[in-house]
Amino acid sequence: MNRNFRNNGRRDGVDPITRARARRRALQAVYAWQMSGGEVGAVIEQFAHEQAHEIADLEYFDDLVRAGVAWWNPQHASLQT
């Protein structure tokens, strides 16, 4: 058996299940950010804490949320670190 394959059978090691969870939660986080008008970092922190129990790709989640916010409101995203 080739050692490049992970348990999920992909050579790149990406787990499609944790990625799917991260995408779903990122969509919810962007919606929560829009509705609350709060800080992106606070929304990410809240959702990341909840995701720790769900096993999701947290780095991918963070990237998706920040990209969604940047797309929705480029000026707001440039103010965030």
C-alpha cells in the first residue's frame, strides 16, 4: 500500500468530510457576521470554539470566512487582521 494515501484515500491528505463541515460552518459564520454587524474575529472565534467539538478543518474555515467577508465588504476586511 502506498504511504502517500491517508485514511480518506486522497494523496493530498485533505479530508473531504472535515472540509465539508468547514464550508457549512463558514457559510453560517458569514451570515452571523452580516446579521450581527460585529467583528469578524469574534465571529470566527465563536464558531471555531463550537467546531472544536465537531472536528472540522479550522484553518480552511478561517480562510473561507475571511474570504467571504473580503468579497462582501472589501473595506471592512482590510481593517481586520
